[in-house]
Amino acid sequence: MVLTRVAKDKLESLYLEQIVRARKRVDDLRTRYPSAQAGEMAQRLIDHKKAWASTGGALSGLFGLISVPADIAFVTLLQLALIMEIALVFRTNLKSARARSEVFEVLGYSNGADTVNLASRAGPKIFARAAEKILAKKGLAQLGRAVPVVAAPVVAWLNNKDIQRAGEAAVRFYGTMRQLPRRPGTA
């Protein structure tokens, strides 16, 4: 029970720290592009995260299966930061428990709650490893060593798609919330 509470407190602390970082990134973006609409700013944030995700995916692809958990964690952190930044672009208050829950719901929605997504993330690396082994058995070990290099751009592309999907889910969620009519009697 105590360990659960400590973990929960640590996660809450990390979440609040991420709000501060996200606010700074969004404020910097607003300063650089003062006339940009929320949709344009959100796409700029998505594109920035996609660059990071592509680089991480390319490096991860080179290291094979051993890097799958690190790659998934990296992309998930980028998605979480992106969702929070987009929420702030649409001027959402992220400090409440409800807002925190919504951020994690958007993250879950964008990734799907299935194992197919996880399997597709590891697919290129599994294929590269299998092809490397097969080519080595056929006496083509040199060619087999080049196969992970082919997996790297595929993993980078998958990371790009994951970031884009998370960004679009956040824009749909937070952009729609802002356009909903206010309840009567609220200002």
C-alpha cells in the first residue's frame, strides 16, 4: 500500500513537471508564430515530435529486438508530451484530476487498447533478425548484417505514424471541447 502511494505521488509529480515544460514549449511557439491559429500550432508541435520520433526509431531499428521496450517507452513519452502541449494550445487547464485522466484517455485512444499495435511495432525488428539468421545460414552473413539497416527507416516511419495519430487525437479532443457551447449561466 505504501509503495503504491509512493509510485502514485511520483507519477503525479512527473505529470506536474511535464505541464511546466509543455507550457514553456507552447509559449515559445506562440512567441515565434504570434498569428498562428491553434490548428497550425498543433501541427508544428506534431512535426517537431515526429522528428524526434523518427530519429529514435531509426536508432532503435539498428539495435534490433532488444530496443523494442525502449522505443515504445520513448514514443509513449513523446506522445504524452505532445498531447499535453496540444491541450495547452487549446487553452486547457491540465492540473485537475479530470484533466489528467483525459490526457491519459487521449493517449490510450490514440494507441488503441490492443496488442496488435505492440506486435506491429516489433514486426520490422523481428523480420530483420529472422532475415539476418536465414542469410547467415545461406552463407550470406555480410548481407544479413545489412538487414537491420533496412529495419531502421521502417521503425522511424512507424514512430512517425504513432506521433501523428496521437497529435490528431489530441486536436480532435481538445479542439472539439473548445468549440462546444457553454452551459447557460456560465461565463
